[in-house]
Amino acid sequence: MTIKTKGLLTVLFAYALAIGLGIVSIFVISIDEILIHFFSESIQYYLGVWNDLMILEILIADVVATCVIYGFSVVYKNSSFYDPYWSVIPPFILFFCIWSYGYPITLPVIALTTATIFWSIRLTLNWMKTWEGLHHEDWRYIDMRNRMGKQFQLLGNFGGIHMYPTLQVFFCCVPMYFIVQESYMVVNFPQWEGNIILPLIGFAISMIGILFEIIADQQLHDFRMKHPTEKKVIQTGLWNYSRHPNYYGEILFWWGIYLMGFLQSPWWLLFAPITMTILFIGASIPWIEMKILRTRPEYREYQKKVHILFPEITILKRLFGRYRKLFQI
């Protein structure tokens, strides 16, 4: 058995245990009793506006599963145990909603399920492809550990690496609940008119996002294979229009999920894809670019020519620059 295979089996066991305990928590923890004992009647109303308090049940299960993975990260002294969590858990959230509502099969649910599974499998397989084993830890976690010192374990590891991404992804998954709920109404109440146009538009956006990720990751892989020892900056393909087209695709995916459930979701869910976008622009990307600049000074010129995320902005800038030159001539 190779080191990588052993590591993957360990991670598989950790996630099976985490998901199992998360599911158990749904049936063991009484949300009603928690609301009665710890919250006022007005807060109970706002927390309990959803049928069967399903969203809160899923949230607690998600937090329980995250704590289990955190435990493995501490035991093995490797925070990369959490890396596949981002792509593994959303399908389980969706399947639980579908199961709870009696499998309401409609076009929006089929579209949502297709996009979610496709996205999850692709991202998880990409992680498995690049992960080296239990001895390998993401450089960002190592950097965070070195910078935070004693505060790393609680604030950095538990709060920043594990819990915050869990809450962010859960927030972005909440529209799935409303899509399934709407489908339940359509299936069981013939007079209920569902909307399929916006879900299909959202589905198309999500699939475009996934394709962006596939193409961008493959182009980056091919570039690294072509320049295995050289520290060069990729500026071809999608990378000629966005400095991080893979992240752009990820953001598109979550905006698509939101649009699928836009008509059924409360207004405040708009902040789900917005905060996801802010996470990439304000934290993930700057962190990566600081590292790149330490080893590739020529990256600064690339930054001037290509937008940090949106290829549309790069294209518009170049078109505007051409028209301005023509006007000057």
C-alpha cells in the first residue's frame, strides 16, 4: 500500500465518521428544546420560520461533522484533512433535503442535483490528484501556523481553516433547501405553479463555472508539466483574461446555485454568493499572490495587464484601449 493510498483511506474513514455523527446529531439533538430553553419567543419565531427547522438541523450536523474533521487535523497535525470538506459536504446537504421532502423530482431539482454532483466529483477528484498524502499540508496552513504561533490552534485552525469555510459553504447551500421545498409544492399541489426559467439560467451559469474550473486547472497542469523547474507565470488560455480563472469558475458556480432558488429564497440569501465572492477577492487570492510575488517578480507586470478575477473586465479594458488608440490616431 502506497503512502498516498494509506492517507486517502484515513481521510475516507475520517469523513465517514464525520458524516455519520452529523446524521446522528439530526435525530438526537432536539432543536425545539434548544429554542425553548435558550431563546426568547421573538427569536424563536425568526429561527423557526422554516418547516421542521430543517435548516437549523442541517447546520448543527454540519458543525458536528466539521468538529470531527478538526479533531483528525489536530491528531495528525495536518489541517489539510479539511481540504476536501468544501466539495464533499454540499451533496449530502442536498440529498438530505430531497429525502426529507419525499424525493420531489422536478426539472429544477434534476438541474440542481446534476450541477452539484458534477461540481463535487470534479473538485474532489482534483484534490485527490494533487494531494500527496498525510505528510502533505497546504502551504497556506503552514504559513498561518508560523505567523500566529500559540493562537493558531483555536483562531487559525479551528476558526479560520475549519469553521469559517463550513459556515460560508453552508450559507451558499441554503438556496438548495428552498428549491427542493418549491419542488415539493409543485409535485403535491397541482395548483402550485413553479418557475423553471430562472433555475435553468442558474444551472447554465453553474455549469459554465464548472467548465471554467476544468479548463483552467488543466491549462495550469499542462503549463507546469511543460515548465517543471522554471518559475514562470502562466499567461495563456483563460489565464490571459483572468489571473485566477479557476476561482472565477467557483464563484460562478455558487451564483448559479443562488439563482436557481432566487424566487423561493428570502432576500437576505443574496449575501451568500456576495460573501463567497468577497472571500476569494479579499482573502484567498491576495494570499496566493503575495506568495507568487516572492518568487516571481515579473508577476507584477501580469497584474497590470490582467484583472484579478473577472475576464470581462480584462476584455473591456483591452477593447477600450484599442478604441482609444484609434481615436488618438
